[in-house]
Amino acid sequence: MRYSFLENSVDNHIHCCPHINKRSTNIFEVVEHAEKNKMYAIGLMDNFSNTSGYASLIRKYFPNLNLKIFGGLIMEPPAGGVSYENVKIALEYSYHENDGAKFISFPTHHTRHIAIQEKRKSDYIKNCFYIPDEGPTDETKKILELIAKKNVVLNTGHLSSKETLKLVKAAKKLGVEKILIPSNNFDGLTIIKLKKYNVCFEFSYFFVSKATEIPLTHVDKEKHKIKGLTIKTLKSLIKTADPENVILSSDCGVSILPKPHLGFNQFIKQISELGFTIKEIEYMIKTNSKRLFSI
């Protein structure tokens, strides 16, 4: 069955890699569905490893794919942590020359902001990543400089709004041009403050889905809920950000959600029913991702 919303689209946020909890799918199946539905590209994300290797392997053994597939690094501790050397390796990690990670993300679940929300133990919180009041550390600045040099996408991860503003300001000062901000739990005022830095705001199906109602494991065996948002609030945030600055993604892969292509298709339908024009939808599922990830 074909899904017209999906044709020529990009889903930059798919969790189909090996995991410690049950996945709804795997990399090969995701590629098959995306190719069959004539999607333009997919991006693989994983809290446990750099996915540029997976993407490179698919490209090597399926050279006739029309689908573009890319990966990158979330700097979670199991994937090497927030480290200049870790990022340096990720940017070159591929079977092809100059074809490593397309994005570098600061942690998603090993941040103090998320750990406090999850009511983790004090020792756990103490060891999580955060942006100090005086701004990013020298190690973080070195990472930002490397991202700028390679001109790949900086994903700000799951930091607080205050920390995100500090990180983005420092990144721009150091020459980072491509910035993607997961914005599902930000308010309109934060988005307004960030807009002046010429960034892209990401909103995902996961956060309006039933997955936010169920405790899930994400980085270890502890189960936690993630704060969701209503469709009404999402509409307001997208309008504040402006569709020309927005990227929609599925963030699917957990077993309780549809397979990524189905979840993404459902999400696009929901957004289209909010009154956004076809041109605005095109920005959010095609144009902006292609431009940001240079694909």
C-alpha cells in the first residue's frame, strides 16, 4: 500500500537499531518500507551507538537504493559520552571516505534536566551532562568547533530551555551553521528567543502518541514516562516557530507504536488536519530536512 504523504519525504528520527527493549522493527525492514513508499531519506538514531556505521553498511550492500540513509551520534555514555575524541571518530565512521556522522547530538536521557524530571538518584544526576551557568565547558566548545569545521548538524539533545539557549549561542559564535532543536517540551517564549539564531525546530509523533502515557526504558532498565503535548499545543508551537523553520519526525521504533513509516504518515495526517497549507507541510517533511542534512 502506498502512502502519498510519504513520497519524497524525510524522517530524520527513527529508532530501529538494536536496543535493550523491544523494537517494532529493524533496520532492513525500515529501509524496505521507506523505499517502497518512495521516501527520499531516513535518519537512524540510537542511544547506544553511532548509527553512521549502520547507514554506511546499508549503502554499501544496497547500492541501487533510491532511498538515502544517514546516521550520527547521540553522545550518551553507552555510545562513548560527551567527548571530543568520540565525536572525531564518529565523523569519519563509514565504509566510504568523508561520509561519517551527519549529526552530532548532545545527550537525550543522560542530561541533568531529564534525570531530575525522572527523579533519578543524586549520584546518577551528578554524573549527567549539563551546561554550567557560565556557559559550555572547554570540551564542549571543542566539540562545537569540530561540528562547525565538518559542517554537520548539531542536535542540542534534551537540555532545559535555559541550557539550550546557552549552547546555541556558543555554537553560533564558534561557527556552527546547522542546528536542530528537539522542541516538543519547550514553550512559545523559548522558541521565540531561539528563532533569532536561524535554527530548525523538531517536533515528533512520539510526543503526541500513547507512548507518553506508558513508562518505558530508554537508556537502562528503569522505566519512565516522557512528558507529552496536545495537538492543540503542538499547532501553536509550530505557528510560533514558523513551518519554514520546522522539521517533523516520527521518533518511532518502540514496540507500542506503529512501524516508523506508518507513525510518520499518521503524524503528517494529523498536522495537515490542523489547517497548515500543502506548502507548509512540504517545508516540514521535505524541504527543511534536505537542506539541513545536505542530502
